[in-house]
Amino acid sequence: MGAFDKAKDKAEQAKGRAKEKIGDATDNESLENEGRAEQLKGRAKEEWHDLKEEGGDKLHDAKEHLTDRHRGDRR
């Protein structure tokens, strides 16, 4: 995952935690729930970026393996 994406996802989670705490402190259930939702959204995006990167890595490895076999380099 790119550093920029990771920072955005972490920032979204931090913003959500802050909203949740403020909502809890002020008995604002709506704000508290909004904060929880932002945290969940940030974690989901982070997981998506991780899976996307892992898939790209596996695809790259498979292409290298096939290219090496095509050249006759058996590993």
C-alpha cells in the first residue's frame, strides 16, 4: 500500500476515534455512532489497500515465474 493511502486510512480512523470520544463525553449518541462508522470505514479501506497490494505482488510473482519458464530458466 502506498504511504499516502496508509496515512489517509489511519487519519480517518483517528478522526473517528476523536468523534466517538467527543460524542461519548457530550452524550451525543449520533456523533458517537458517526465516529464508530468512520473508524470502521478507515479499517475497511486499509484492509482493501493491503489486499490489493498483496494481489498485485502475487500477480507480479506469477508473471516473473512464467517469463522465467518461457526463457527456459526452471526454478
